Amino acid sequence: MGKIKLTTLQKISLILKMSIGSAISWEIAALFGSKHPYLAPISVILCLQATMVKSVRFSIARIVSTIIGVASVLILASSLHPNGWTIGLIMFISLIIPFVFKGNSTMLHQTALSVLFVFVFEHKLHGYGIDRIRDTIIGVIIGLLLHMFFHPPNFTKKALEEVEELPKLLVEKLESLSVWLESGASENNYFDEEMNRIHKQFSQAEQRIKKAKSSLRYNPLSQKSNAILSRGEAQLKTMNKVAVDLNAMYKIINMWKKAGTLSKEEMAAWTQNFLLLASALQSWKEGKTITDIQLKETITDEKYSYPALWHARQFVHTLKTKS
């Protein structure tokens, strides 16, 4: 799905969460008797991911990995002479556990880090291992609570902006087809290239919706955004359907022209039809009720005219049922 770019407001929110969360978690860790309270803010900072889903997954991975790392070192290190080979052996044994239980790469990395830091500091700083487990849990809890209730991640607005751009692109495409026919339907047009670009924007909008959905999971304040996102998803499906009919109409008329049976009368009729469809789509975009549209039906070659008209009517039907 790619990296999620944060807005200025989201960056400010993240800065505040890191600052506030670090202060609170440090004080709570110290209150519980930690000699290394800085461990709690580390977990706060690391667990504040771009979405709640990523934050929850990372938090679980960090807690489990910390427990595995601390337990491995406390059990194995006392019976081994401390050197580079020892840390390598302990790390290897520790990483077998998340590997066997199909842990992801985050869990593997976090386990390795826990083993390394506990191995180094436990001998010098008594109680470091236990502090690391307790403070990690404290930091994770504070980080997740802040993330959930203080400006939680929400990418709905960005997703809707992508979706709402699609009707405009299709209206412009219909109008350009009308101009194409009015000028004689030359073979030198860029319909396929332009539709490929539009399809890429459809795909991008779909990815935005997926990211927005992901951002709303575990978000206790997401009811309104979920409703808005559902409407946006329905709009995307509608635009996908009309885009299919638009593409089919072009293909049929282009083949019709190459067959040599597309008369000037038919070209004039379809020039008007594309404008009528563009107007209907624009009205749908503005939330207006779609009334019956009187398409021009000058039929000279049934092989092409009937399929083209069927897709035009299907185009209108989709807008009417989804308005």
C-alpha cells in the first residue's frame, strides 16, 4: 500500500503525543520503582505508528519480543562467558521462538534488540531486564491510549478527495469524445492513453480507501468517518461501472468508424449522446436526481448501434440507481 504521508496537522499531533506520552510514561515508570524510566518513553515513541492497526501490531510485537529477549538472557547468560560469540548464540536461540510461532519481521528485530540491550546492561545495571518489561508495557499502554483518544489517525478526507476527482475526469472524457466525433472521429486520438491514466487514478483512489479503512480500525471515534468512507466507497464502485460503459462505447464506435459504416448522421447523434451522458454524470456528481435521458437513436448499422446504445442506457441506469 505504500507509505502514508502525514499532513501538517497530523505531524503536529504526533509531536504532541510523543512529548506528552514520554512525560507521562516516564513519571508512571518512576512511580512503579523503575531505575530506568527512560525505557517507557522509548516504547511510546516507537508505538506511535501512522495508523492504529500498525500501532497495535507493533505494540504487541514489542511486548512479546521484550519478554522473550529478557527471559532468554536471564536464563542463558549466567551459564555462558560473555563475549561476541555468546551474544550471537543467545540471539540465535531467542529468535527461534518468534520464528517457530510465525512472528513477523518486526518481532524478530525487536527480539534481537531486546537480547542485545539486556545482555549488555543487565550485568552493569541491576534490574534492567525487569524494568525493561514493565516500562515497555507502561509505554505501550500510554502510547496507544493517546493515539486512540487524542486526534487518532484518520485518512478519510484524503481518500474522499481522490474519489471525488473521478466524476470530473469522466465528464471531461465524455466531452472530449463528443469533440472527437464532431471533428470526424480521426484515428489520431489519445483515448486509450488518457483512460489508462484515469484507471491509475481509480487504483490510487482504491488504495486511499484501504488506507483510510486501516486508519479507522481500533479508533473509538470513527463512527462518523466510517459512514462517510462507506459513501465514498459506494461512489467509487459507481464510477467504476460507468467507466466500463464509457470505455465500451468508445471501442464500439471506433470499430464502427473503421468498418466504414459510421455515417455523419450517426456521428452527430453520438456527439449529442456523449454530451447528454456528460451532463447526467455532472448532475449526479452535484447530487441532483437523474431523470430520463432521451438518447439519440438514429440506427444505420445494428451490429454497432445497438451495443453502443445498450452501454449508454446502462450508463444512465447506473447513475439513476445510485443517485
